[in-house]
Amino acid sequence: MNPLRAKSLTRIGWLQGLSIPSDWAESKVKYVAPGMQAGEAITAESIEPTGTYPVYGGNGLRGYTEQKTHHGTRILIGRQGALCGNVHLVSGEYWVSEHAIVVRPGDTADARWLAYLLEVMNLGQYSQTAAQPGIGTAQINALSVPVPPAQEQRVIADYLDRETARIDTLIKEQQRLIEILGERKVAAMATATASGEPVALRRVVTRIRQGWSPNCESWPPNGVTEWGVLKVGCSNSGTFDPTESKRLPDETTPRPEFVVEPGEIVMSRANTKELVGASAVVDCAYPRLMLSDLNYGLTVASGVDPEFVSYALRSGHVRYQISLASKGTSPSMQKISQRDIRDLILQLPPLDEQRRIVADLDEQTAKIDSLIAEAEGFIELSRERRSALITAAVTGQIDVREVA
């Protein structure tokens, strides 16, 4: 790095007063990327798993079609929904849907450099609405940006291509490790719950109930004085998570009959293919926390350990039954009925054996969960390092000419 490189104080808001190199310019996005516009509408029926031209939306590749809207290199920015502000660099011939903004770099702008710059500008913060976030071209065009000379843009892009590729490789390795650990966890449950008498869940469960779904706040209740309604994700991990809930507005009358009970198994009624039917046992009393319409509450008979049943419901052979029974028009929203839940088959050993199996699985899964948490922590730190590295490079806080 060159510590003597001259800097000048910038007035660019998102840089929060950092200085940029004196030979860099301050500009607006609209001058660096003229002609920004939204993509074109395309029906879901027109998108296939394979085809001639890729279809890109706000979150990258959606599928393929037989027509195209663009060719060449462009930067795509997600303009709607939870992924508003996502940035993708694409090349070739393709269709861009109306869910993305198409950015054409100007003649003096390197496309890779500009994509990195837009990525760390956190464009989602400029969305206009909370219920369905959305960002328009006018908002992006008005943003100020630091612009290095054209040659240095290419040097920055080359440096970041190389360094981010290394970080991305490490992240992918950790993600694969998490997948392997998850598979090991499922296999342990399948092995441990594979002995005993085959029984339908209807012989084990004495009650299945559903909650309600009133309009709620977007944040969880305080857990003491406020009422809340569980979100579908409260059982995703296999451990009951009361923070996966929404606060009931003060003007809405709570319904105590839907309050979850200690020992009750909470199961997702509607979710993705991988998570529909996910279950967890309520660990203690939550006197102001209610089931939603997307949750089932299962009460097991005496002589049956609810933790054992929950482990069995998460094992591979029962998950396979759930995947066959769940129905929906898309993989992102599958539902399972109470009847299908009652028809699920699991192996039920005597109560003492159930409890021994639960104790053993608690120990095994705790070790696996610890390893998963370590890998997730590594991924989070790596992503933070990746973002910090990009920010430092595209704002001139590090002189990559010395290391490129």
C-alpha cells in the first residue's frame, strides 16, 4: 500500500465522511451508468427449467425461455421484495424480468468495478415501502459515487475478482460442511428411531389443533406483557424458538385457547418442500404466545415421549412420507393436511427406550449443532470481510495498485 497517496474529503453520504484519492472524481450513478431501466414482464408459464436464453429476475437466474430482451454485459439490481437491492453481473443473451433494474455501464466505466461498487452501497436501504419494499431508477441515479480513473477501475476489479473468489471458495466449503453435518444429524435420528412397533401417528396423537392468523406487528412480543402469534419458522431448526413470532396489536383481542402448551409439538402446516412439517417441542410455558394458522399443535398420549415423536418426525423415513403427502402449486409453498399427518408411520418402542433414545440424540445433535454454529460463524465473518474488502477497494481506502 502507498501511505503517501493524496486524499480529499468526500461529501458522498454513504461513505460517511471518508476521504477518497485526490485523482478520483465524485459523480452520480446516472452519469456512470446512463440509460438505467426496469426489465420486461414475463409469465411464469414462459419460464422453463431448460431453454435457449436464461431469464434473470431480482435474485439472479429464474430459468430459461425462447426469447431475449438484452445482450452484452449488464448489471441487474433487484427492485422489489425482500431481496430489493441485490446486485448481479450478467453477460451474453438473456431475458431480464420486471423484477430487476437493468444497468448499462457507461463507455468509461468497467462493468465489474461498477457491480462491486453497487453491491456495497446497500441499495435496499433506499426502498420506498415497508410491506413490499421497492426501489426505482430515480433513487439509484441520484446517488453519489466515487469514480477512479478507467485504468484503476480495471485494476480494482481484477483485484476483487481474485480476492473475493478465495473468500467465496471458503464460504462454499463451510456451506458444504453444514450440509454434511445436517445429513449426519438426520441419519442419526433415522437410525435411533428405526426400532419398535410400526404405528400410525393417529395412535400416538390425541389432539391436532390449528391457530389463527390476525394482522400483527412485524416484530416479536416482549415475552412478558405482550401477546404474540407464532411464525411458521418457530420449529424450523427442530428446537422451539419463541422469538419467531409477531406481536399482537393492542387493539386486537387475544384468543387464549390458541396459547401453546408445554410438551406440545408445534409443526409447520405450510412451508417450503424442505420445511413443511418441521416440528419442535414447546419447552416451557408461554402464557401469551399463540399458534398461527400456519402451525399445528400436536398433543401426544400418555406413555409417549413428545421429544421422541418430534425426533421421529424429523428423521429421513418420516420426512420422505411428509414430502409425498405435502401438496402445493410451487416448491416454495407446500401444505400438509391433518389427515395426512395422522397417517404418518413411525416406529414406537417402549417409553423407557424412547427416553433413552432422546437422551442419546440430545447429546449427539448438540455436538453436531455446535459444529454447525461454528461453520455459520465462519461464514458470517467471511461475508463481513468480503464486504469490507470491497468497500475499502472501491472507495480508495486501500491502494490495490500495489498488490494487483
